[in-house]
Amino acid sequence: MASYTVPITADVLTWAREEAGLTQAELAERVKTDVERLQAWEKAECSPTRGQFSKLVKALKRPSALFFLPQPPRDAGMPTALRKAPGLGDRRLSPNEIDQIRWARRLQGLMGWVLRDAGTPKVELANYRTVDDPLQVARAERSASGVNAAEQIKWATPAVAFRAWRSYLEDQGILVLQLSMGKDSIRGFSAWDDFAPMVAVNTAYHPTARIFTLFHEVAHLLTRTDAACQSFVIPGQQSASVERWCERFAAAFLLPADDLRQVAQAYGITAASPTDDPDTARRIAKKFSVSTRATAIRLQELDLAKPTLYPAVASQLAGHDWNAPGGGGGGRRASLKRIGQLGTRLPGTLMEAMGRGRLTTRDLADHLKLTTGQLEDLKGELVGS
């Protein structure tokens, strides 16, 4: 019996493969074919069989109808600002990272449309330039937050601190996502939208590192620079870069100068007696529920630490950046998992739009990656929260 072929659009196949972050060899392996045959499909020299087409759709995680478009869709791909962000260096985003970013951007787009449709005003975040002093910007933004250091120090655990900062940012109109991107993947990413600005952090990191990354990404929003960020920036390196600007902002926002000096003094640390001890920096960091990296940056900014402190923290305490193995919450109900990932504002707003008839149950379940039954569970959780 003859094998029927599927007349897909070659340029769309190439676009979908590149958007998925796969080389021709990687996709060929997933489809169980040879590279030469895949290259022939991308050159429109031949077409895949029905079985091969099904494997392509599954491997590329795209609807089958996409491959019959006359050309790749506009505004549906990975933004260049994220794919080639300075914070990535020469590193290529992995397929999992691309999947997570694409899902987040899809949710952001839906949220932006729902808020516009409801007549919600644009989000009024301040707009700075990277030539502005990040320490002064951090001081102004921290003052505007209304969160004082005494309140911050009272937060019982880093997880409590993260929830408090997330709630504050959601009140400002910022979407805050926690996504599973794996160890040694990007720390987080950010993307501006007038109605639904978004930041996301990687759950592989410890909550203190996530808090530092959270405000690093907020700094990108404040400068309107969409970004995907991989590594921590060592003080003194890339001093003029936007990544360094964001690191300095985040450290200064989380550790107000006067309050940090007061706590440091209790440990015998002053400008006349700066520290180079990573363990002392770690104890101070614990007081503020922030990462030791952020604390080292800030202590050095205030001349309370020797220049050797941050390198010592980065080498000796790097393991503290990550969550301990296990305990990932894999057994939680899907509805609770979505709240952990997306917060309450995003799904709550989309639920309201569904209640107004602006979204169908099926569409919302699809966007949230839930069944309709799990969507009902989520609705109950949001009502009770």
C-alpha cells in the first residue's frame, strides 16, 4: 500500500524547528529519520508521510494546521529580545526554556487582551534609563513600595518573603510567574506589555535567589528591556551593561542602605572594618531573606566589604543558590500547582473574563493547561484564597 505524503509548507517547518530551539540533527532524531530527509523537507524537495508528519507535530508541539500556512505566522515566535538577550551570552535557549517562555508569553498576550477588553488602564510603572544611577532608582522605588525593613526582617522564611514580594508586585499590575526550567537553565526572564508586564523566575533556584532574580527582572521592566537572564554578574565585570545595572538595582532595592549598615554594625562591620567573610554575609542575608550574593554586592557598594567578598561567596556558597533535591511538589493537585506557577491575579482575572462570556471554558483550560474539571478546582481555590 502506498504511503501518502503531507504537503506541508517548507518555510513553516524550518521556522517551527528554529523556534523550538532544535537543530536539524536533533529534530531528525526525534522524528526517527535521517538529516538528509529532513533537509529535503525544509527545501520543499519532498514531503513527509502521514506518520512522519504526526511525529513532526508531536516533536515541535505545534498544531497540525500551522504547517499548511503559506508562510510562517507573524508575531507568533520567540521575540528576538529574549532569544538573543545579553544576559544569555553565547548560550542558546533549550527546548524546555523555549516552551516555558512561549507558554508565559501566550498567557501574557491573553491577559493583555482581557485587560484591554475590560477597559482597564495601562500599568503605570516608572520608566528609567540605564544611564540613570541604579542605586538612586532603587531608593526611589523602595520608598514608593511602602515596605519597610522592619517588616521585611519579620518575614519568617524566604518562602514567606517571596510571597510577600510577589503580592506587592501583583498589586502594581505585574504578572509574576514561577516556572520549572531546571538547574543550570536561565534564572528568569521579563517581557514588557502596557497592560500585563511580566517577570518569571526559575523554581530550580532557592527562594532567596529567586527574590534576587525577581527584582533583577523588575529592573528590566523599569528600563523597558525585555530579557532572558542566565548568569549572575560579578561586580566589576560588565560594569556598563544592562545586566550589571539590574543586579545593582535588585541588591539596593532589597537591602536599604541605612538598615543594612545598622544590621552589619551588629556583626562588627563598618566602613573602617569591612568584612571578607562569606559566612557573616550569609547571616546578614538571612536577616533580610535575600541571597548572599545580593548581600555581598550591597556590602561592597556601601564599602562594608572587601572586594574579595563576592568572589568568595560565589565560589564557597554557590550551592545555596539552588533548592535541595526533592520536595518539588509534584504530588500537588493541578489547580494548586497553577496558583504556585501563575499567582492568583492572572488566573483570577481570566476566570472573571470567562464569567463575562469573553472566554470559553475550553479556551481558558487550554491556555492554563488544565482539564475542564481541574479548571473548576482552580476556581474553587481562587474563591477560597
